[in-house]
Amino acid sequence: MLQPQIEALFDVPPPAYLAEHFALFDAFKAGLNRGEIRAAEPDPASPTGWRVNPWVKKGILLGFRMGAIVDMSIDARRQPFFDKSTYPVQAISAADGVRIVPGGSSIRDGAYIARGVICMPPMFVNVGAYVGENTLIDSHALVGSCAQVGRNCHISAATQIGGVLEPIGALPVIIEDDVLVGGNSGVYEGTIVKRRAVLGTGTILNRSIPVYDLVRDVVYSAKDDQPLIIPEDAVVVPGARAVTHPAATKWGLSLQAAVIVKYRDAKTGSRIQLEDLLR
């Protein structure tokens, strides 16, 4: 069992890391690459539907502690590349069934990329991330460390799916199955976007931004011990809310908000359906 060994090595660092320690870390990282070890995973017993695995984050951080900065450049003069020896670019072959279109994309070792995933350049997937089957990661998009992205999602151009390694117990961003995240959007700070939701272009979600549901007449926001959760099938667009401070009233100021304008229906599905010919 890797968990007790990883936790022991993280909690009590040895004077020097030996071959057996690197072998342990390599086995851990191989589990991440296969999607068998996850920083967070579905848990029906949890109020959010998800459970954090803090020991996995310890293992990822352990890799940074163990690694030395080495030259990983393919062409040292034209494009120098230096990173921790424990986290090279992930080795992917055609047999993996992943499309990585030429143009500068990068997937760090220790991330799970399922079959059928399409990576449009340039995009970046960081260590600990999980990307499910047939998801499209578009140009200039980021899937941050430990973020969990489901199957059949569309992470549109210039979208940021935030990452988290510390604090170790913090929930990463969760994007469940069949979600469309519109271009130039950002999902941060452990936000959970439930399945089949649609985030319109430029939508920003984090612990400080309330989400106003016009359909159900409720406001969603993060609590002390609970993340912001976007309901299933919600269609969310950027919005604004008035500031009642006298100076803000004088200047006509408002703060950022997000608004659920409807819930997904057949018309929504036809507008956002991914073209099968792209697969």
C-alpha cells in the first residue's frame, strides 16, 4: 500500500533520498498517470459528492522536495527548459488514444489524460490533474494542479481551471461530466461545477463571488467549510451586483457576480454540442 509509505516519507524526511525512495515516488506517479490515484474522487457520502485525498497531495509535494532542477531542453539554445527531475513532460504515445495537436502544449508527468482527450495548442495540464474521456482542452487553457475534469467536457480557449496543492486538505476545482466552460472563464478555489452545467464566456467563479439563481430565486456562495457549488444543468453567465456603500452609490459602482439565467434544455444542448467529426 503506497499511502502509509508516502505519508511517512513526507512527514519524516530522511537525511538523503535513496534509490528506494525514488522507486516509491515513481510507483506513486505511475498511479497518478493511470488515473488510479486521485487527489480527489467522487464520494456519494460527502455533502459535496467529493472527497479529498490529502495523502495524494503529500505525494505530489514530495516529488518537488525530492527532485533537483535539471536541464530538460530539447534545444538548449532556442528553447531552454529547466524543471524538477521528478516532473518531466509526460510520455504519451499514439496507443494512448490522446490527440495532442502540434503547437506548444505540455502535460506534466503525474497527470491523468484519458483516451479520446483532445489538446489544442498551446495548453497546459499540471501535475495531479485528472481529465476524463473525450474532453476537449482548447487553446491557451490551463488545467491546474489536482483539478478534476470529467468526461465529455469542453474547456474552451483561454479558460483557467485553478489548481491547488496547499493547504493539503483543500478541495481542488471539480468539473463534472458533460460541462461546457466558455472561453476566457476562470474556475478557482475549490469550486464544484456539477454535471451538464454551462458556463458562459467570461464567467468567473471563486469563493468570493456569489451566484444568483434567477430560476430558483436563491443565491449560492461558498461557506466556511463548503465550496461554491454550481447545480446540475445550470446555465451561468457573468453578471454584476450593486454596491450599497455611499461612495459606491455616488460613483455608480458594482461588483462582479454570476447569474444562472436558465437550466439546460434541448435547445441548449443543440447549441453547445461538440462536433463528432472533430473526434
